[in-house]
Amino acid sequence: MSDSVLVYSTESGRIKQEKPQNLPPKGDGIVRISRQTSGRKGSGVSVITGLDSDEETMKKLAAELKKCCGCGGTVKNATIEIQSDKRELLKQILEQKGFKVKLSGG
């Protein structure tokens, strides 16, 4: 069986292929909060991974977390990054929302 895909036909022209949707990776149901400093000139960020949500939901959650922590942050590659080391506060907030949370890393 070959892995080739039809992209053009002389009868109908170019055949459009549907792109696979970028879904966040499915985890084990545990939200992990770690601290990263590498590549950030010494200033650390708290990285939240393991959220099984779409991008829009993650953006809303990130906005709420940033407001509660009083600092900035972003959503990148199915993770939420919050500036500075606020892991304990983030853990409390996420547990109140019903997530199962673990602190990971150093």
C-alpha cells in the first residue's frame, strides 16, 4: 500500500486537502505547574501544562490567572506562561476551579 495522496487531476484540477486540526495533546488529567528560567535572561516564568482545553478557553483562563497574580503572561503551544514564580498561588486558584494540580520541576 502506498502513502501517496492525489493532489491534481486533469479532469478537475487541483484537489484541496483538508488540513488536520491542531488539537491540544491529551494528557493524563493532571495540570502541572513548573518554573522555567532558561532562555529568559534569568527571569523565571511559571509554565502551566496539561490543560485539555481549546485555545480560546486557555486564553480566558490565562487572562483570569494574570489578573489574580497581578502580572503578565501568554498562551503558547498549549501551555500558559505566567511571569514570575507564582506557582503556589496558581496551584490554589486552579484547585478552586476543580483541576487536579501538581507542582513539577525546581
